[in-house]
Amino acid sequence: MKRLLLLITIISLIGCKTNENSVDVDTDIVKDSLTDSERLSDSLDKEIISDYDMSMVDKENQTAFKENLVKIEKEHGAQWDFCTCVVKNDSINKAFAQPVSDQTFDKLSDRFDEIDKHCKAFLAQNPNQTPEERIKHEKKVKKCLKAAGIK
């Protein structure tokens, strides 16, 4: 009986020890994956040429946004941040809303193309598909315009 009890105790201790090790391994895997994500973000930061304000990008979308930003910059060059694009698009929209001569219209069109070239990342920045996302986006736009003294 003593031998059976001793055998059960030893097996229990070995089993508990094995579980502790597997928890440590799982924790290390999680730490490694976080490190990989951080490494990816750091490597993307090195590729980005724009001085983009990442605080305006949703935290859960930052890595995907950075990946898109790198691709966009390769094709269109440095990108302006969210608020700069909001202000410049507001300005060009107001200018187009006024009656203008053909010459002025051509200048505005050229300026619109320049703004569009530098605001490609702005379009990919945050999703605004759901009503909640659209409301959040509108608040960010109003905040930018207010900070620029426009509204």
C-alpha cells in the first residue's frame, strides 16, 4: 500500500512539473509573437519616408496601415498626415465650390491632383464602414478643422 501511495505521489509530482513547463513554453511563445509584431512594426517604421502622425491611426490597425503606407509611398511618394489632408481637402473643396475662370479651374485641378497624390494614405487610414466608425471619423475631422481654426 505504501508503495502504491508513493508511486501515485511521484507520478502526481512529475505531472505537475510537466504542466508548469508547458505554461512557461506557452508564455515564451506569446512573448516571441509580440516581439515579432514589434519587430515588424520597427522594420516598417524604417521604410516609411513620411512624417506621419500615427496617433491618429487606430491602434489595432497600425501595423496594417504601416504596411499599406510603405506600398503607397513607393508609388506616390511621401504622404501627409490625416489632419493636413483634412485641412487641404476642405480648402480645395471650398475653392471648387466658388465660380472660377477656366484658368483658375486648371490651377485648382493641378492643386487637387497634388493633394490627392499626398493623401493616398489618408484614404486607407481608418475604416469608416459602420455608423460607429463614420461617427468616429467625423469627430476626428472636426477636431482637425477646429485645431486649424477653420470650424
